[in-house]
Amino acid sequence: SVDGVGTLTLNNGATIVNTDASTLTITEAAVSITSGSGYIKLASDGSTGTIKSDFNLNLYADDTGNNSAAYQNIKFYTAGANERMRIDNTGKVGIGEDTPVAPLHVKYTGAGEGLILESTEAGATNAPDLILWRNSASPADDDELGVINFRGEDSGDTVTDYAYISARTTDVSHSSEEGALKFGIFTNGTSTTMARLAKPNVDVFTDASA
């Protein structure tokens, strides 16, 4: 260890430098902690512990890929042993969810807003944008572009979609692109279109496919 100000050179060539009794710098070779529950703790009389890198900062969970999936997650904790976010072994990100089932899975128990997109841009035409991008290498007419599902559970605890908004292409010809927007609900367990917006009509209470 290095107490106060000083330099410690390890057998593997790594250099640990403590320049001002509050900053610890590791240079050259890697430093490994090989105990079963090894960790680095930043203990300070101040209010903030900081990890910095002059270049890219790489975080690895199982850098050799030898462990099972349960030991290949990057986890973030706050306020004690409360996991707030993780990146699992497949790259999925869970916020408030330790088994994410989508690239981004956000889960919370409180009421109110679950997602806020805030822009401080003062321009009159620069509002926050939410984009659902179907980035297809072979776009075609009648491609589904995006769906917003309103989901809950039924009396049998089965996950169920109750309503939705969906968008499709109707013409992908360059310079004459057209699309359609559909609003639907589920009645007796079956998806039913209630309104469809597509040039030149607005169809209400129809079963027309969008």
C-alpha cells in the first residue's frame, strides 16, 4: 500500500503513485485482485469518489469469457446494496430490472412519469423528438414501421396487450413516400382496428389493415 505521498512499484511493472494523499494513479502494467470477492474501495473524507481515465475507460465482466452467464453482468448500486442498473451478458440494459428482456428494459414501482425527454433548446421548432426508426436494407410497401403497445395483465395473470398504435409504409417510392397510422384495441381477445389514417381518407371503426 501507499500511505500519504509516495510511489510503489509492483513486481509486474505496474506503478502506483499517490501524489497528494488523495489521488492514486496506476500506470504501466495491470493490477489484478484475485481474491474471491476482491474490490477497490474509494474512501474519502469528502463527498465524492471519482474514477478517471486519460483515454477510453473499459469495464469488463468476465474478460476471458470463462464463467457462466450469472457472472458476466455489470451492475450498478446506490444507497447501499440496492441494484439500480445492470448490463447483462447479452448486452441488454436493465434499469430497475435485473433480468431485462429487451435491449432497454426500465421497471419501477412508483406512480407518475416513467420516461422524460427534456430539451432546453429555445428554438420554436426544436422540441424533443422520439423516433421509432425501421432501418431496413430493403424497404417495401406495407412494412410495419413501429408499434406502441399498451400492455397489462388479465385476471389469469397473463400478460396482455389491450390497445396499440401502429405505423406502416404504403408507398416507399423515392420522393413520393406515403404512410398510414392505425389505432386499435383488443375486443374479446382479438385485435380490432378502430381508426386508420391514410391518404386520402380517415377511416373510423373499420377493420381495414394499416
